[in-house]
Amino acid sequence: MAPGLQGRVAVVTGASGGIGTATAVELARLGADIVLSDVRPAVVEDAVRKQGGRVVVVDADLQREESAAAIFDAAERALGPVSVLVNNATGWSHQDTFSEARADRFGRALEPVGARSFDANMAVDARAGALLMAELARRLPRDGAGGRIVSISSGAPSGFPHEVSYGAAKAALENLTMSAAAELAPLGVTANVVIPPITDTGWVTDAVRASVAQAGQRVAEPIDVAAVVAWLCTDAAHLVSGNRIRLR
């Protein structure tokens, strides 16, 4: 099987920076045409074009229920049917806690768990992921070529202190992805979860690096994660499905 993605259309959410940008560029390098989704124009558009692929930017707010269908509509009009979905978008700007703490160990502000923080995280990380996977399943060509789903998580099933709602939303996304792996297998769809280590997507400070190093770990670069995500989208990974892949 050819390792590339020629002729495939890939949707990447949360594509305006970090892991989303790196993933979009890597998928384009492998031959895919790319649909970039974010709430603002994606700065990666030119980088994707330089890889030789076609690219469409969809200004979509994933907190809105209709955004999933709108993204697929735009993709089909401009590029054709979607067969690759990378759920990378996150609502984690709302960091919350059950405790009285107002800053986490990295000095980032915390808010009490409430409807605002819970709904913002669940809408983007869980509900949007579910709706996008449903659109892929409904619209995927039944030509035997199959499809690929990769969801970016944080390894939070056992709790995520100081990012309570974010962790809960990512745990839900993981569960949704495992359901997709089981239910969509007859269509030739694989679905996996990638759990990156702490990754320098623009928020990592010297204090964060020092804390990570003290724990005997390292800070990854976005391309480190993107390379794994992109490989999972190729034909070479056709036997890899239903996995939570933790990177270290």
C-alpha cells in the first residue's frame, strides 16, 4: 500500500497554530488536500499551499451546532468528499477547578467550575468532535477506500486537576472515538486517539520547561505529534484502530 495521502481530503480542526498547523502541513506534504477549521483565518494556509496541495479555510465556531455540517459542505464544494478527520480543536482556554486555587502550578489563572467553563469545553472538545465524526460517517464514499479519524486528547480519564472541564471533555472525546472505531470498522474507517506530552504550542514558558525537566520528561514540538497523527491517516496504518496512543 502506498504510504501517501494523494487524492484524500482531510479536515483539521483547531488549525491556526501549534499541533493543528503542524498536522495540516504534514498531511499536505503526504499529498492530501486540506480543510482548515478555526474561529479565525488559519495562518497555516500558505504553508499548506507550499506543499502543493489544495486548501480551504472555513471560519467555523465549533461551539455552534451547525458548524460540523458547514465544514463538510464547504469541503465537498471545493475539494470533494472528506475521508480524513483530525479532531484537534480545544476549548481549554477556560481552566477551572473545584478547589479554592486561583492559579495552577504554571501560574495560569483558574476559575471555579461553572456552567460557562463546562459548556465551553464540552461544546468544542466533545460535542463538536461527535458531530464531525457523525458527518464523516454519513458522507464517506462507499467505495472501499475507507477513512481515518484521529482525535487529540490529554489522557484524562482518571481526572485532570485544575482543568476539570477540559479533562472531562477530552475523556468524552476519547470514548466517542473508541465508539467510532468499533462502529465504523465495516466501512474501512480507523479511529485512534493521540495523547501528546506537554507540547510547545505557544504557551510553554521557562517555568513550565523547568517543571517538566524536573519531572524527568521533555517538552515536545508540534511536528513531533503531527508526524504520528499523519502516519495514522495513511494506508500504512490500516490495521491500527481503537487505540489510545500516548507519546512521551
